[in-house]
Amino acid sequence: MKLRSIRGGVNRVVAILLVAIAIMLVIILIPAWDDLRLLSQRLSCEQAMKSAKDGLIIEYLGRYKEGSVQDAMNTLDQVMIARPKICPAGGEVYLIKNSQGIYEPLCGLHDRDMRQRVRLNASRALELLREARRVALRDSRGVEPDEVSIVLNSMTLPCVRVQQAQKLRRGTGTTDGFDGVVAFYGLAGEGDFPAGEDAKVEAGDIFYFVYADEYHCAIWKANDGWSGDAYWQQ
């Protein structure tokens, strides 16, 4: 009886130790798995973008200089069906003319030029914000929302209405009080934002918009255009 009791106690200790080891392995392996998953997505995206670029060149050949970005998008839809899913992580697909005047596809999540990536995402975010705000105002019968959510790079991004410019000139990784990807906007005639002739927009229109990720920031004002470190010379 005593021997069985000892064996039972040893078995329980061994079982507890095995569970503890398994938990530790999971804790150790999860970050490594996430890193591998992100690396795999990046490499797959880069390969997909190369295939899309090659497909555009083959299909369009020398006609890019005469074609519009919409023509290039239509061609991309033909050579790569399900264009929004080219990036395995759901990154936005942008088409930008290179130095030869040929459109090249770029990913809003994986483009290696981080400043360019922020510029593209910020411009797209402002476009999406305008449309989402228009829908929100229609649905609320003119009541201005405090926050409008958009979907950018397959992720929901809240765009928060503010009364003054935010203390963002660089990425959130080097700016206290901010984290991750953020977006804010201000309306002409509200808070510190002007309206009318000086603002170049009427009261109630979007006057100010800022978009930032961990690395860089892009700021738009109706009377001044784009700025922020995403636009600084490297």
C-alpha cells in the first residue's frame, strides 16, 4: 500500500512537471511562431507582388505611359484574379509609376520603403474616412460622429475626431502617448481649426488629418497639403 502510494505521488509529480514543461515550451514557441508567420507572409507577398509586376509588364508592355492608374488596375484584375488577396496578410495593393513611367504594384503592409508605405496608406485612409463619414452622417441624420472606423490593410482603424492638432510628427514608436497605427481628423470651424477662405474648405469639412504607424507619420491640412516625417527627405 505504501509503495503504491509513493508511486502514485511520483506519477502526479511527473505529470505536473510535464504539464509545466509543455506550458513553458508553448510560451517560448509562440513568439517564434509569430515571427515565422510574419516572415512567411512578407516573403509570400513579395513574390506575389513580383508576379503581379511581371504580369502587368507582359500584358501592358509599352502602353503604361498612355494608360491611367485605373487602366493598370483593370489589367491587374485580369492578370491576377482576386487582386485584394494578392497579399496573404490582406495588405492594400497600390499602383505607382516608376522612373520609366510603368505602374508597379506595392503593398501597404510590406513595401520596404517605409515612408512611401505611410504616404500611400495615409492617402488611402483619408479617402476612406471621407466616404465613411459621409455614410455615418447620412445614417445619423447629420449628427457628427466622434469616431469613424475604416478598414485599411484588412484591419479596422478608428479615425478619432479631435479639436486640435495632435503632437505627432514622427511614428508612434518614438512619440509618447501613442501606440501602433493611429488616425485623427479635425473639422474646419471646430476647436483650433480654421474655416472659410484661409482654410480652403467650408466649415464642417475635414480640415486636418493625421495617420501614423510605428515608424513614420503623414499629416494633411486642407490649406497646406501633406507633411510629416513620411515626407521628409531621407
